[in-house]
Amino acid sequence: MSEAKKDKKSLPVAGVFFLLIVIPLSLMAFLIANGMFKLGVTIKERTVNVLDSKSQEDIKARAVNTANVVAGLLNECKKDLQVATIIPSTETVYKQFISENQKPLWVSSDGKIKQVLVPLYKEMALIDKNGKEQIKVVDGQAVPTGKLVNVSSPVNTTYKTEDYFAKTRKLNKGEIYVSPVTGWYVNKAAFDKGERFTGVVRFATPVFNQDGFAGIVVLSLDYRHLAQFTDQLVPTQATQVFETNAASGNYAYMVDHRGFVVSHPSDFHIVGLNPDGTPVPTLSAQNATELAKKGAEALNMFQLGFLDPNIFNIAKEAATGKSGIFMYKFSGNTKFVAYAPIKFYASNLPEPAGFGWIGLGLEVEKYNEAAQKVSQNIEKESKAWTATVILVLIVAMVILFFIMLILVRGISRSLRSDVPRGSEGDLAGLDDDDDDK
């Protein structure tokens, strides 16, 4: 048999072998590549909607959780106040009480951010039935007797206009009065230079003896412990930050039962007091331009309906003790807000409004932009994997082609070794006879 004849017979065998492997492999690769491409397209089309829907529920749940944590802190203060009424009334015991009630805070010191233990209460005081301070501890130090004042006159209080003594003396045993967040106002210029809002929330309750009303006990919560729950929270991420940035449009804030903003990334939106103790004016349709020029934009949510009616509606709904979701416009941007009530109640903070509410918001346009980037990344990944599958297929085809050549040569050698030398002519004759038939 001639070499051409042997190769001719071996080629179909190798070809069949090649096709039996290549066809299934090619079909499988095509199906995988096509499936991955379609999956990428489907995910891309659905990404924004799925993220929007899921994020809305996640952010709402986080608003509820944050509000509950804040309520937990306030209830803890309420219990501490009850304890304060039964401990010995001495400077030493009061100082020890404050030093033993500490919680961690993130602070900036020497250009570094670190976590430190800070007393929960900035002040603790015992006041007699006439309003005269008997014991007062401020920042862990006892106030000298000569500097103790009569707080029945609001002008003598730290913030010039506080009336917690008058409000508390009217209460029954076991009832408590909780003041609004109280502190000096920080305008935009001061805020930009690094100043931050500080203040207190006063918890007060009356004490009695055999003669009746004997005075009041006051614990003053350090505002920083309250504000940290919103100041460090980014609604769309799990990790906390030292200070959120209002410019990102992705932040949390806190509003009291009156509608006043009491915690916000931009502290000039927090309602504070003038040096004489009077509250600063809050933004309204009448003074918006004037206050914006001054950089003194304290906010009351009930007064912001002129920007968008839904801002007023959020405050109204939250005041009824409800949680929910709203969209509104602010500074030309569409805001998504999830809100939840802070379920803490006192004699002056009845249900359903209680202490106030938490708002978690983000700018829809910026959020959609981020979601679009996610979908683009998914599309890139899909195309990359499709290209990889195609590359693998090409490499496999080349390898199989070389395997086919090796098989052809191997079959040819096997045929030559099986046919005895000198018999090719007879076989050729037989082939010719067969061809004549």
C-alpha cells in the first residue's frame, strides 16, 4: 500500500475523533459564553431597581434601629437619675457616680482620631426647694460653695434662660423632666474653622422628705454621647466614620419633638442659643435669604414646607409615632429619607411624639449614579468572562488540532507496521480488482 493510500485511510479516523471532541466542546463553550453574557445584561438591567428597593427597606430598618438605640441611651439616663435620688448626697459620692458612668467616644486629638472613655454626664447637681444649688459637679470637679447659684431664676443658669427647676418642682415623685438639647449656637463660619456644637440634655426629678418637696436632682447628659449615633452613621454603608459629610448627601440627622434639628453633619443647622440665652431664629420662607447670607441656617422641619411640602409631612408623620419613607426636594436635589420615632417618653415628652425622631437620607441622583457604576462593573466582568471562555475555546481548538496531527501520524505508522514488506503490490492488485467490479 502506498504512503498516500495509508494517509488517506488514517485521515477519516482522526477527523472523526477530532469532530467528536470539538463539536461538543464548541457547543458547550458557546452556551456558557452566551449564558454569561445574557446574565450580565439581565443583572445590569435590574441592578438599579433591585438596589433601590432593597436599600429603601434596609435604610428604613436602620433608621428604626438607630432610633431604638437612642431611646435606649435616654432610658439608661432615666434609670441613672432614679439611682441618683437614693445615693448619699455628698460631693465625693457625686464625683464617684460621674466617674463610674462612662462611655466610649471617638475624638480628634493632636491630629489623630482615637476612642476614649468619657463621662456620660457633664454635670450633676442637688438643688434645694428654693432653687439654690447645694452640690454641683461639673466635668468631674465639685463647684466651690461660693460659686453655687440659685437656678430658680433662669438668668443664673448656665445657658441664661433655662427653666428646668420650675418645670421639675411641679412633678410628682418618680416623674422626670427632660430638657431640650441645649447649647450655644455654632454658625457656618465657626463650623468651617473646626468648631462643633456642644451642650447638654438635662434630666431632673423632684425629691421629697417628711415635709414634702425638698428639691430636685439633675443629671446633665453630655450632648456628644447623643449626637454620635447620627454624626458617625452613613445610611448606605455598614462601617461608621468619625464625621459624616453633608456634601455627600448621604447622612443621618436627629430632630426633637418640636421639629428642631438637634444633630446634623453641618452643625450650623442645629438649633442653639445666642449669648444671651435666646434661641436663634430658624429658617423660614420669610428669612431664608437673609439667614443664608449670614451662614446661620438653623432648621425646624415644621417650617420648611416652603422648600417642599413633604418636609413638613415627614415631621408631621413622625410626630404621630410612625416610621416610613418620603421623597422631597432640598437645594435642588431629590432626597430620599427614611424616618423613625425615638420612643422615649417623660412627663414633658408624652406619646406618641416622645423625644423626637431619626432621619436617614441620601440624594437620589448621587445614589443612582453609584448604582449605575455598579451595573457598569457587572457588565465589564461579564464581558471579561465571555472573552476568557472564547480564548479558552480557541486554545483548546489549537491543542486538539495538534493532537489530531499526532494521531494521524500515529495511525499511519501503525498501518505501516502491520503490513509486511513486499505485500503492497498484491494489495494494490486487489484494490484494482475491486475497483473494476
